[in-house]
Amino acid sequence: MKTNMKSKVVEQMKDSNQSGLVDMDEAISHLKTTRPTFYRWLRSGKLKGMKVGRQWRFYKEELDRFLKGEGPRIELSSSPEPLLKSISDKLAELGVKGWNTAADGEKLKSIVQGMISLGDSMRASDIHISPHPVAGDLMANHVLLRYRVDGVLRTVSEFDVRLLQPVIDEFKSMAKCDLHERQHPQDGRIIVKVDTGRKTLDLRVCFLPSTIGETVTIRILDSNAVKLDIDSLYFTQKNLDNIHKALNLPNGMIIVAGPTGSGKTTVLYAFLRSFEKRNCLKIISIEDPVEYLLEKTVQVGVNVHAGVTFSKATRAALRSDPDVIMHTEIRDREQLQLLQNSTLTGHITLSTIHADSAAAAIRRLIDIAGEPWITSDTIKLLLSLRLIRILCPHCAKPDEPSQETIERAASMARAGGLDWSSLPHVYKKAAGCPKCAMLGFRGRRGVVETLMVTPEISSLIRNNASQENIQRAAIEQGMTTMVADAIRRFAGGETTFDEVLRVTR
């Protein structure tokens, strides 16, 4: 029996040698490197191998590709042509020129590059690739390629589930992630050129295992497309005056409130850019993650695995003599108390919080901190916002809303502190054209409310007043609510009433 087993092992080793397979020791020797370095290459996706039982095996051809500086070859078990055609047709529809599919050996790279180019051409904020069961047949799966454009998810293509893993592996290879890890989430970053090399995009990639296969979400960051100037954010003059007044205070806490994807981080960056223009302030931002690089701000990325948390980074920042400290998000009591204590010692502090309105953000701060008095003494401005889609200027048509719609809009405006009679009342509706991908909308703008903490508001906070009482007092002192700001855009012909309800309900 032992003789038979030994002969089988010998035969398997011969078959491996004949097929160009080598074990790890032979691969390390072939690459003339050390075992730790080899493991690092393997984990980062620079090398691709296969597990035979508990042993790794590698093709010599793949090792030679690595020595030439090429990435691992990813085999396709299904024809990529239908997906390539779908991407090519959509790019042609959008008028993208100079994009051509590669040779047979590079079809996968063409697919991934086409997906990224399509996201850039559609002005998408995210690309979503995920497997789903086919309707009516739970035994069959397909993959959806979707893009989030102006906050709305659009399905662009469906493709063979057998192409999913090769596509994800290609993204992993580009993001320097582990190709062999499919059971745990991974995050990566890709810097890529599009538009025939004229534009550089920063992609943040998240791989998430699901019950029927891995998914990948790609956040597209284009610093050239983001306006990081306060006066270019299309806020009303009253809101801009409140913001500039708060930013010019010697100390105090400024909070931006809203749901995920509402533009909070962009507004924070605009505030930091405003501080940078003074040329006399030391600014430290603690971010998770760092999205855009600023010229005169010390930016610290949170890395929990390395021990760099918001709290530890803040304590270190306070020893670095800052004037301004920014957190991208308030997540727990310790973090909030550190910011509040920093404010009390003379610093300007900024952060974001998840809340439905400015008054609701005050209640959230009190609930987290547990001490109304410290919130009343530190907070100076709360800004709550949403992003609302704007009608395409090339195809929007005049509209005549029903009397019921107009009366409802007027009531919402008056309840939010806005004079309905002072608005222009120029109504328009969506139509659709090639320039807006037939959606009728092109781009988004913020709808905002700014709550300045006056002595009266501070007294309400100290006395633990309700959210409703705080909001009522703010409106009486001149605040225009976010809902009323959205109605202003509707009455000005910038958007539709349905879009106002979608964003503010």
C-alpha cells in the first residue's frame, strides 16, 4: 500500500513538472527572493497561484510574467464579447471616442477599463458590480453592472455570472488586493487614467463577499469635478453669511448634518479650503478615509488595525499646536467629548453627524455627550443639507403644476420660514436628451439650512429643550429650513416638486 501511495505522489510530481507547475520553494528560487517577500507579493495579488490540498503550486509562465513586470493572467470561462459590446455601445451613445477593445489576451482589461470610462462619462459617483438571482428562477444567477448618477442607481448592463470572478480579480489586481481571499471584505485604491490619458481618477474599491459571490463597489473621486469653494456651492446669501460668520469666530464647533451621500464631506473640505486661504492657521484633519488632498492641511488617515483611531489621532493632534481640528464623522461619545474639550480650550473644530435636520443634530449631540451644557457652550453653527437633482438646462420644458401642488408647496415654504410670494414661480419639468443620458436631470445642488446658535438657542440647549422647540425658535430668528430651500429651487424652475419630495421626505 505504501509503495502504491509513493508511486502516485511521484507520478503527480512528474505531471506537475510536465505542465509547468512548481511548488513554493521552487517558485521562490526561480524569482530569487525571500519567503516573506514572496508571501507579500502573493497577498497583494502580484502573483497568482493555486492550492493543491495544503500546498501552493505556481505556473512557471506566471512567474515569468511577473519577472517581466506584467500582472497575473486571469482566465475567462465565458465569452466576454456580449459584455464588451454592451459597454462599447453605451460609450458610443455618450459620444466617447478613442476607446477600443484590446486583443484577445487583453479582453478582461478592456472590460474593466470600459467600466471605469463609462462611469466617468456618465458622471457617476459609484460603480456597483454584484450577482443576483434571475427573477422567476432562483437557481440561476446573473450579474448587474450599475452606476449611481446624481444619487440614483441605474442598471446599465447584465452579464454572465461566469465573468464575475475574473472581473473582480482584475479589479483586485489593480487595487493590490489579495486575489486568493474571497471570504473576507477587502479595501483598495486604484489610480487610473481615462479620456485617452487626459484625466486621472482616484478609485476607492470595496470587495464584499455575498451568499452567491463577491461584489465590488468602486467610488470614483475626481478632484477636478468637486467644487471646494464655499461661494461656489449655490447656497443662498443668508446661508453663506451664517457660514462665513461661524468660520471667522476665534473658536467653536461647526457640525454638518445629513445622511450618507448628502455632500457632508465636500462641505467640510470647502470649509478647510477657506481656512487655508488665511495662511496663518495650522489645520489638522483626521479622516476615514482621506478623499482629497489639500495643500495646507495636515491630513491623517484613520487606520484601526495600526492603532490610529480618531481618539488617538486627536490626542496627538492637540500636542501639535493646531488652530483647526476636523473629524470626518462623529461616531462615539469619547470622540465627541475630545472635540468638545478641544473647542473649550480655544480651537475651531469641525465634523459631521447623521441627523435629519440641524435641530435633530443638536439632540443627537446631547444624546451622545450626555451633557446639554457642554453642547450649548461649544456648538456655534449647524448646517444640514441634502443633494437635489437639477433639471437639464438643455431639455427642460415649461410646466404648469396643479393647484393642489402649488398650495402644498406654498404651505411647505411658509412653514419653513420662506416668503412664498417673493419667489419667481417659474416651473419646469424633465424631458430628456443625449446630454443628460435621457434622464431629464443633470447634476445636483445642495438644499441647506443653517442654524446659528444664538444666546436664546444656547439657553434652550442648556435646558434640554425638545427638537421641535429648538427648530421653532430658529425659524423665528430667521432660519430657512432645508425643505423650504428645496421649495425655493422648485419655484425657480431648477427642479421638480416630485424631486423635492423624494429628497426631503
